[in-house]
Amino acid sequence: MAEKYPGWSPYNYTLQNPVNFTDPTGMVVEEPPVNGLDWFADDTGDYFWNEDEGKYEHYSPKDGSFQGYYSADQYAEPVGDYSIIFDLSGMEPDDEYDPSKTIWSVAAPLLAGFEKMSAVTFSEVKDISDPEKYPGVKIYSSEHMNGAITLGNLIITNPDMEGANTLDHEYGHYLDYKFHFKYNKTKYLQEIGWPSLKSATESTFGNKSHKGSTTEKRANRLGGEWSDNKTLKKR
């Protein structure tokens, strides 16, 4: 990266300005997260920007519980390992669906069950994939599906949830699976899939909000950025 900084010796740290910059890889200086960034996560939890409050919503890294609002000082450094959201709007749709990246251990029995029920009710499991808008994924719709689920690069929904808000959101889960988890099925299920299913169950049978959980907020931010869905960006 030395050619990017012709006026600086490569034998310095953060352009001699460790207050305003970090250099986590030893390659190039970076500005840490600042107020207004949609989402970042570090060892202390997840932070989602709330435009109305002008602050971050802070969620616990242990159980995802809301910890209150947090206002970062400019150039405040994240703690330990961290990740940030990228602007995904306007990206070229260069993905193609790859069946090897589908989480078949969950998807196969679900689809098989829906096919059997559809044979009895004379309905059908419809393929509503849209490779132009949602590249890299297969999308199926069945009236027997309660809600919507993303299993790696396969989305299953029902006819009442085929709108942009649902599909943009579910595609956000896929983007998380692709960019953050690097198609690691086990890690995705552990950190996103099962916690998401748990919060959905708790919201159905308890008083917790599924939409307010960190897994769903991540999907909202990612899917919203991809499609420039302003409704999802604010959730």
C-alpha cells in the first residue's frame, strides 16, 4: 500500500495520527466507525443507527437484549474484533444460484413436506426466484409456509409475504451469509438461523419482538442497502 501514500514513510503507524486513525491489518489506515454508520458490531455488541434519535441502539453480545442508546464520539474505536456494514446499493448482480451453498439439512425436509401437503390441497410450491433483483438465491413460495425463512441461498416464503419488504429482508440474511459468514453453514445457523427462529417463536408465544432482534435488524440493514429500501433501513 506504500504507493498510496507517496509522502509518507511505510515505517510509521496510522500516518503518525493514532487518535484519528486505526491500522488493524498493518496495511492501510482506516477511520473507525462514526455516528451515522448504519451498523457495526464489536466485542461489546451490535450497534444500529437510529436516525430519529441520532444515536445508536446498543444490543448485548450475549443475549441480544437492548442496552440503551449510545452516541459514539467521532473516530471512537470499536472494541476488539469488529465488522461494519458496507454500502451494497447498486452492486452488479453477478451471483448465480449454487445448490451446494444451500442448507439442505433444513431446506430438504421443509420442501418435501410442503410438496406432500400441496398434493392434498391441490396447491403448488411455486418458484418465484428473481435473479435480476435477487441474484444468487432460489425463492420458493408455499401456502403451507408459516412466515419466511432463509436457508443459506434458498428463501422459502408464503403467498402473503412475497412483497418487497419481506424478500428484501430475507435477501439481507443471504448477504450476511455470503459476505460475513463466507458461506459457512454451521456458523450461519449458530449465529443467525437458530437465534432468528428462537426470536420468531418467542414473539409468537411470548411478548418479545422478532423484528427488534439483532438478527433481523442486520438483515434489514443489509437488504435495505442492497435494494435501497428506505423502509427496511429505518427498522
